[in-house]
Amino acid sequence: MSKSSLKQTLKDLDTKKISIRELNQDYLKRIKENENLNVFIYFSEENVLKQIDNLENDNSAKKLKGIPIAIKDLFCTKSMPTTAASKILENFHPTYESFITQKLLDEGSIFVGKTNLDEFAMGSATNTSFFGNTINPLSKENEPLAPGGSSGGSAAAVAADLCLGATGTDTGGSIRQPASFCGVVGIKPTYGLCSRWGIAAFASSLDQAGIFSHNVEDASILLQSIAGFDQRDSTSAKVDIPNYFENLDDDLNGKTVGIPKEYSIDGTPMEISQIWEDAIKVLEKKGVKIKNISLPHTKYALPTYYIIAPAEASSNLARYDGVKYGFRSDEIDSLDEMYENTRAQGFGREVKRRILIGTYVLSAGYYDAYYLKAQKVRKLIANDFNNAFKECDFIVTPTAPSAAFPLNEKQNDPIKMYLNDVFTVPASLAGLPGISIPFGKDKNNLPLGIQILGKHFDEQQVFNAAVSLERSYE
Amino acid sequence: MNNLIKGEKYDWEMVIGLEIHAQVKSNSKLFSSSSTKFGSSPNSQVSLVDAAMPGMLPVINKYCVEQAVKTGVGLNAKINNYSVFDRKNYFYADLPQGYQISQYKYPIVGEGKVTIDFKDGTSKDIRIVRLHLEQDAGKSLHDQNPSKTYVDLNRSGVALMEIVSEPDIRTPDEAGMYISKIRSILMYLDTCDGNMQEGSLRADVNISVRKPGDEYGTRCEIKNLNSIKFIKQAINYEAKRQIEILESGGSIEQNTMLFNTSTGKTRPMRNKEEAHDYRYFPDPDLLPLEISQEEIVKIKSSIPELPDELKNKFIEIYRLSNYDASVLTAEKQTSDYFNKTINSDSELKKYAKIVVNWITSELFSLLNKNNLDLNNSPVSPENLGQLIKLISTNEISGKIAKDVLEDMFSSGKTARQIVDEKGLQQVTDQGEIEKVIDEVIAENPKMVEQYLAGKDKLLGFFVGQAMKLTKGKANPKILNELLINKLKK
């Protein structure tokens, strides 16, 4: 499968080597051929053709004109329903466009469909969706693999070349881990770089939108398009957005990379340790100084995350109550019954589990021991990074503790599933930017990912390190 | 002052604290740009944020923050440079988010106090614990359909200030005076329209009873009272209810009560098992609210004169009593009216007490009778000033002035016009008055006899007769003097 990059496609469109229609027909064909992967919750050829028609009548210059993009079905879109992969929003048609999808539309991109995800982005395998599993395009026959999650649909869409880029959201690793599983590039920028306005909330203090793409250059182009201040999101940052693509620089000579010792975890497969070492060697060769660093509170990151994220989720998901929109149970003899039955029937198991955890940790008598303590630990974790970044320019770790696993493994073991986030969660808690790039394979020839973390709003450094590693690997 | 109430067996003291919910005067809601206009058609002022659509986020309305700071200053309270919005989680049909955004641990305003003034000239401080900003909920309409409840979200997200007092209040009257005083301060500041009927100002009352000197008793909270009358009624009923229970050997269960305005009784709203755990936690959609000292100073400088400052000024400049001055300053429109009246003529400053009386008794009773407000009084401050000037210069008598005021009220004419047209000038000419006296004496020889025989009280009869003949225009002082002299002769 030889995939055309976004960068190349923009050139081809510009030089009229290919038309917008021809380009998108090509993608439409592949989307239809790959229906078995269950990548999309919503796909309508008609809808795509309409967008092509509109763009053909539009003479203005636009940065992403005609580029097929897939949208995680957590972003509210006017022209397509938005479900968050939940029965409770099964027939929800927003009257508004999220900040990020609006930016992509303004740039002239074409939305090929809404991609599958774990229900309300809660999961690491895209197997909690009300609309069924997504299958990793790299699966061997008769052995379907998980695409990772929660943005598994978007990662798979890029991996199967059903689009030139896709949006995702990352709360504890939901972009980086599926990117690693599917062998694509996925970036979660600094918390606050991209507006959360119009994205169904999971955990507000952690949710951050980002990008999947075939390569780092494409990611830098696409992130540029969705970043920026939004006054409708109080946590959105007022920072200057550099031209990431123009500024890409793979010369890392003189930079320092931090290698956190706490990320060497017992039981990590050999292959993972191997690619990590390989990456370090490559960097060393490029004149990068290797600095062993310590992030001492790393081991508390997972439990901290699994208190804070469910706590916020339990409150954020209270609005799905059957009163105003979305699913409402038929069995409603009283207001309480309406709530109980609507939410019992409307939410899946994982969402309910997290609502229960979140409700518990916020309850009177438990708040101090769980939520408050978790907030304190979160500060310590952020401080770890602040201290580390005094000594290094970026940090390199593996993205996930394994390659893509079989679809139904870990299905009934939430703890095992939560362990998938072990390398991604600390940066989420600290609000730092992180990218996952494919780097090496395991013994089954499945892709493995390397994660690069940067300082707050230093996406440029993250891209530079990523592009440097990517080019050396290619 | 004895504030005790008698039970069957003992004397009891009420311990009362108020939580006042005051709607912030602002064109738009606390976290959205929807209008806050009262009385619009249901669900016509609801934004995506107010309806809690997926992915919608609150953004603080800075004007509401300023209004809260202003109010804090007006309550002599500490303004906190750092405050935090929390989520108060509970399910209800008219609460679209499933939580109310409020302030729990770190309110925007801390401790303060307000002073209430009694008729006997004494006053009392009521301490304020805190003021915080929060969202109002929508409205559930249960009476529109026999089997359905409708929800109106117009009010959902409107900014409220919750003002919490210490339990410093001891009587229903004090509670009434306290809420009137708060209302007055808010209206002076223009931070709340004070309209209790429309629900812009409502109160939850916490009340317990104790024997004097004892520790606080267990309290009950009466929710959502929207008039001073109901607040007093509810307190009286609830105190009696608690006293009856205690005197018969029972104990009070801490409870949330509702007041039925038609029966005048309180009843429990929910029992303990249903007690909410609100699971407060900082709203991750909002940053902590930080207000710099400079901003506070700037807001402070924009604050108009408040009732207590104005009261002290009135006492000092016009030598008014504490009570008169507090009545005058209770509402901004009253003090504004007074200021305009007394400044309409430089002579009037000497007659401030008379000005107060004419405003707070004569004019108020006419306004009341006609269901009018001082703001739309048919008698302007300047015209009232003119009337009072006529009284103070003895041009007309006080008694006639009352009729003139009524005439002014209905015809819109000035006092001068009416007095001139009807010839109501006081008769001060001695000769003219003597003539009338002679007439009265001549017509009532028997009475004169009796008077001279020692029935002094009959003087009033002669005055009345003489006034009748002069149509009330005779100057009473001159008339009295002349009459006594003439009778003795």
C-alpha cells in the first residue's frame, strides 16, 4: 500500500495533477472496500459528493482545499450526526459545529465521515462503542486486532488510507496509543492549544484534541490548522502558534533528550525496550546529548488519572438525562425512573463503571482521600516534568507497553486495559504535548510507537524531534 | 429589649440566619450571553450553553463578577482576590447540566456586616459570612398538563448572589429589617433590581429556638421565601412548631421545609434518606477567578453613596433623627426625592424635619392609596418643595396644605397655582380675624358665659367656629391669641 502524503497531495492538487473529485473518489472507493473494519459510525457517500460539489464552485484559496479528513465522532458537526459512540446520543444532530471542525471546514477540507471510538472516549481498544468494534487494518486474516483507543476509528482510518488525516481526542493516551497500534503518527498537543468547544466532554481538565496523519510533516500542517485561542473555552490558551511545518528542523545537534528511568517497567516486552534503545542511539548519532532523568511520581500517575478522569466524567455525563435531547427510556413512571432507566439503558458498561468510580471518589467522606489527594499527586507529577525539563529539551519513551493486541483480549479485565495508558497518562496529567510515531516492529511485524514529550506549548520541538527520528527510520 | 416568646412552659429565643438569593442585575447570564429579561415566552432565552448541549462550555460574564464585588463592598465585606467555581451535582429536570456552577470553598466575597435601625433609635449589626456567585436553575411547570411536567430554561444560568448571614437575627421583625436593608443596599448599588415578586430576591431561612443562654438548638431551613410578609409568617409558625415539640419532650430533626403561603404552615420538603450529597468539586471548565487589588479599587471608586453613609450625612446636615434618616434612606428613590425636594429652595434646609414628614407620611399615603411609586409620583420634588415653602412662610396652614397636596396630586397643578386660584392664603390680618371673632362671640352668648365660668375647654369650640367662617384660612396662632384676649374682655 503506497500512501500519498498530505503534503504531496496538496502539491498535486495545486499543480492540477489531480482534481478534488478524483482525489476523493479514490478515498471513497477505499472506504467502501474497507467497510468490514467498522471505522466509521457515520459515512455517507452522498454527503461527501455534496462537499465536493460545493468546493468545485468555490474559487477561494484554502489551505486544505479538497483534503479528505475523518472526524472522531466526539466532535459536534452540523452536517453529520454526533453520537460519542453512545446509545444515549444515537440520533443526536447538533445544530452547531465544534471549533476545530469549523476551522477544518474553513480551510476547505472534506469530511469523509465520523469515526468510531470508545463510548465517550472511555477505553483503550475502541471496543466499548455502542456501534461495535473497529478492527485494526493491520490485522492478519482470522486474527482481528484492536486498533487501540479511544480514537481507534481515526487511527484506523489513517492506517487504512481512508483519509489524509483525522482528528482525535486524547485524555490519557487516546491519540498516542492508537497511533502506536495502527502504525501512524498521532499528536496530542499541550492542554489548551486546541479549543474543546463542541467536543463532547469526557474529563475536562485532560481532554485535548489532536491529529492523526501518515507522517510528521502532515501532522504539523494539520495541527497548525486546528490550534488557536477560542474565547468560548475558558481553558483555551492565548499563545502564538508558530508555523510548525515551515519551521520543521530535523537537526537536533546540541539538544538534550531526557530518558526517564521510571519508564523501564518490569514485564515490558523486549521489543519495546529495544526500539526505545534504538531511538536513543539514533538521537545520539545526531549529536543529541542523552540525559538520564527521573520522574519519581510516575508510578502514581495511573491511579491518579483513574480518579480524576472518572470524577470529572461522572459530572460531565450528568447532562445525558433523557430530558432535553438524545435517548430517553420508554419506562418512565416518575422523574427518578426516567433518569435511572434512561441512563441504565443509554450508557454502556465501561461508561457506567467510570461514572460509579467518579461518583464514589467525589462523595462526602471519600473526597479528601481520593479526589483531593489525586489533585495533589497530579501537581507532583507536573513538577517532576518541570524539573526534568530544566535539564532536557524533550523526553523520549515508548508510547505503549505492547503492540496491538487481539480484539477480545483484556475485554473483561478493566485493570489490564487501564495499564495500556501507563506511558501516556503522566504527560496528560501534566498537560504536556506528546506525539507517537511508528518506530520499529515487534516479532509479529506489528508496528511499535515511540513517544516524544515536550515542554508546554513547545510543539515545535516535539515535531522537530519526531521528524528527525522518522527520517532516520525511513 | 425583650425578644423572648412565651411557650406553654418556658420562654424561648429564636435564632435566625438568612441565605438571600439575589439575582444579579445584568443583561446576560453568568456563563452565557443569553438575555435575562423577565417574563419572556418560555425557552426563548436559552443558549446552547444554558441547555447543556454536548461540548458546550461556560465562560464567565465579567460584568456579573464586578456586580458581586460591588455588592461585597456595599456589605462592608472582604473581597477575595482568588475564588473558585465549583460544581454542585444533583439531578433535576430543570437543571440541564446535572450540576449547578456555584462557589463552595472559595467564595468571591468573605465576611462583612450590615446595620439595621430600630424605631427607638438603637441599631444592631448583622454579620455576613460570605457572598458567592452561582447559577440559577430553570423552572419546572407542573400545572400545565395533568400528566406532564414542562421545563422552562429561561432562568437557567441566570447569575445569583447568595448572601449568607450569621445566625445573629433574633426576631421575625429583625429578619424583615435585615432583608429590607440588604435589598436597599443592592438597589443603591444597582446590582439587583430588588423585585421580590418576580423572584429577583428570595431567601432561605434557617431557624432554631433555645432557652436564653443555652447553646444553639437544631435548626430547620425554610426554602425559597419571596416576600418579607411570608418570611415573618414562616418564622413565627416554625418557631411555634419547634417550641411545641420541645416542650412536649421531643427533639427537632434537622430538616428542609417548605412554606405554604395559603395555609401559613411549614412542612418538610424531603427526609434524611433523600438528603443530597452534592459532590462539590472545582469546575474544570473554568479557571479560578482572580481579581487584582487594582480592579477592586477601581470598582470601589465607582460605587455611589450607600444608605448608611447617606443616613449619617442626613443626620449631620439636617439634624434628623437616626430613625427618620434611616426611613429616608431605606430606598434610593426616597432619598433621591428628599434630596431634590430640599435642594429646590435654599430656605427649605431649615425645615428638613417638615420635608421628611411631608414625604414619608402625606405623600406616601397618597401614593399608596393610588398604587403608585415615588418614581412616578404626580407631584414633583420641586412642587412639593414649593408647598412646604408656603407652609413654612405661613402663607397657608398645614391643614389647608393637605388639601392643596391632594389637589396637586390629582390636577398636576403647582401649589402656588392652587393657592392663588382658590384664594387659600392664610389670613394673618389682625383686623380681619378680630371681625370674625366678634361675630362668633356675638352668636354664642351662652358658650361665652360657660367659658368665663371656667370651662376652658370651650376655647376649641370658638377656634373651630372661627376657622369655619374663614374656611380654615385664619392663622391659628394669631387666632388663638386674639380669641383669648377678646373672651377675657
